[in-house]
Amino acid sequence: MVDFTKVPTRVGFFAPERFEADIHDCEVIGKVPKDLNGTFFRVGGDWFYPPLFPDDAVLNADGYISAFRFKDGIVSYKGRYVRTRRYELQKAANRQLFGYYRNPFTDDPSVRDPERPYLRTVANTSPLVHAGKLFALKEDGLPHRIDPVTLDTVGPWDFEGAWKSQTFTAHPKIDPVTGEMIAFGYQATGLVTDDLFIYTIGRDGKVKHEQRIKVPYVSVVHDCAVTQKHILLPFGGYVTSMERLKAGKIHWGWDATKPSYIGVLARDGDGKDIRWFKGPERCMMHTFNAYTEGSKIILYAPFYDSNFFPFFPPIDGTPWNPQKAKAYVRRITIDLRSKKDTWTEEILWPFNVGDLGRIDTRFMTLRQRYGYTSFNDPDRPFDEARAGNLRGRVSNTYGRFDFETGKLNRYFVGPTHSLQECCFVPRPGSREEGDGYLIGVASNYAEMRSELVIADAQNLEAGDVARVILPFRSTAQVHGIWADASELA
Ligand SMILES: [Fe+2]
């Protein structure tokens, strides 16, 4: 018997979806650009069975991949659960078997296996397309290969045995110049281990180079940044231990006394040469991009001042502080000639933003001008009467942040909607940075359904070019990517 009554998200916009969907030729308001030929893949989490612990992190929900497929001005939708080992075991048992987020000691005895924590992955964080293959990723396990047409799960992928880490980041970076992918795995050799392995994977999908490092302390290394020369590994604040896990707690807690770090190493170098730069308390989750210029590395990132996740509470027993859980668009400069182990940081806009920042990925690793992310524009209030006071409503605006001039352009989604992460789609045939579309899924609270919005990225103030309407609430996305049809022939 399925009983969600103890789960806080049982009702509201992000209540469990628990179904799979196919819609051929979705309803559209406006005109979908006919030159868009490809797919917007999204990955997120959806509890198929209620969690064993009602206060568990939403990050522990079953992986769900969806696809908006564009061709000739028509958009079709498909959504499927990722068939992880965990999903299949639970479906066979007709119940939830796995406990807290990344704590195998809290699992049902029938599946408990702390020696192989990677087998618990839910593959619920981000999609990836590289070397003609589609994957669903989560940082606690291997990528899951997905059939790009049917969205059927093929299974875990270890790059023909060449990937030696037990884990694989949700945020690899693809160099648009070489086609190489830089990816890493932390807790690479087991639960709470301080090993982090970094790999360069060629355009052909084969592992070319490996570097192995030890981290200063075991923490969330969620994202990275890659330049033409360097790899940057930012992290800070989150801590864990085997004692903590054996005590039955959720994997991470927040330690405000811990410094933040950015590890810098050469792409073609040896892990033993990594240099660790140190900063103040920071929650460093996502990056926009970085580039190397002379002896300096410039990193743009929407890092938080402090702990963003209320379900990873402070270890000193103090309550989670929402005032410090704010992300700002930051420029971080690391001077490799300096003997000091610190960086300089500027906050470029004085208001807090969604930390799921994106760029025109044709400029990944290179000097780029624009970053895109969502935020809540207070000059455009929500319509409480029509939208209701519902959970999860955060951002009403996508911004294009011009790092060179400080200019901000805005796309406003409407007074009854909230925006998930955006994605930049290059205009076919264009080469200029920022020439393309900004797309993303909006939650329409007034009508309780999801809509894919499509805006001209160079004319955000003009509003939508088109909206693709789903007749239901779509599973919440963590991350999404655009894949041109030519990438998945
Ligand atoms: Fe992420």
C-alpha cells in the first residue's frame, strides 16, 4: 500500500507525479521557431514510493528523465523513470527500501550494502550528451546510459572499464574547441573516502587522461569549472563522517568553521601538482564558466554565502539560516603568480539569484560575456489571489547578466508562474555569443500545469516567442540540456 501522508511534498505543485508520459504534438501558444531541431532533455527526481524518512532530502527521489523534442515547429514530450537498480528492486518489493540520502546504513537489511554505496544511486540530477550517447547523472554513482529516442534505461556506464571512480559528477564540462569532456568523481574509492579522480575523455568517448588527488576534507564537490588550461574544483562547508552515517543521520551536515577551497590543476598535468586556494565560509555549488588569461584564472559563479540546503543542517545544532542561504553572481580571480593561497571576489549584482547558472556552451572554457540564471524580480509581484500560496514558487524572471558592461536583461514569465533552470540554445548557423534562445520550464500555479517557455535570448524583454503547454504538472527538473539533432544521430 502506498501512503504519502507523512511526506511534506504530498500536495502542491511538486507532489509526486508517479506516471510516465508521451504527448505527440503538444499544445503551443505562439510559434515555435522552425529552425530548432533537437531535444531539451531534463532530469529530476520523483518519489515513486514515499521515502522511508519523511524529512529526507528531495535529492534522494527516483530519477526521472523527460524530453521536449523539436522538429519543424512541432514539439513532442516524453517522460520516463530512470530504471536504476534501486528503482527496479523497489518496484519488485512494492515499497521503498532505501533510507536517507547517501546513508546506506539506513537501508532495509535486504539491500543494505555500505561497501558499494554507488549501487544506491537514483540518477536524478542532470542529463549529459557526449560522443553520441545520452546519460542521466548523479554524483553518488556511475552515469546511466539512456536510449535517446525511447528514454529506456540501458544501464550504468564505466567507459569500457576505464573509469575507475565509483562515482561520476553531475557536472562534467565539454570543451567546445577539442570536444573533450572533463569529468570527475569524489568519494571515488568508497563511502566518505577523500579520493577524487579526474578524467579527460576524448571526443570519441574514450578515456585519455587520469589524475588522482586527495581533498583537504570530505565535502560536496558538486560542480567544476574548466578553462583551456586548468580544472577548478570548488567546495566548502559540508562535512560527513563514518560515525555520522553509522548514527543514522543524513549524509551531510554544515560546518561554518570550515574554509571553502578551490583546487586548481593543469588539464594535462599530474594530480600531485594540485594547488588549493582557500576562502571564507561559502556554499559553492554551481559555476557559470572560467577561463585562463595569462597567469590569472577568472571564474564566474553564483555561489551562496552559506548552507543552501535546510535538510543538511548545521552540525553545531543551530537552526538553518535562510538569510545566509543566498546566492550572488560572483567574479573570482585566482592569481597563479601569487604566493598566497587566496582569491579575490566581487559580487557583480547586489541581489540574490537562483544558483543554477548557465552560459552559451559554445564558449565554455573560453572568455565569455554572458551568464543566464533565474531570480525573483520584486518589481513583478506574484498574483497571490490567482496563484495561491503554494510551495516551491521562487523565480519569476530569467536574466541575461552581461559580465562586461554590468547590464541586465530580463524575461518575465508572468504573475502566476515560477521558473526552473534555464538553458541556452544557439540559433542554428549563428556564431556570435548569445545569439539563440533561452528556454526553460515554468510552473503555472494558477492552472496547475507546466509550460516550456521559449524566448529570444537577445530580446528577453519582448517575452515569449512560444510556450509549449503540458496538460499536467511535470516532475521538477534539477538540470536540463539542449542537444542538437546532429549530436544524437
Ligand atoms: Fe547541479
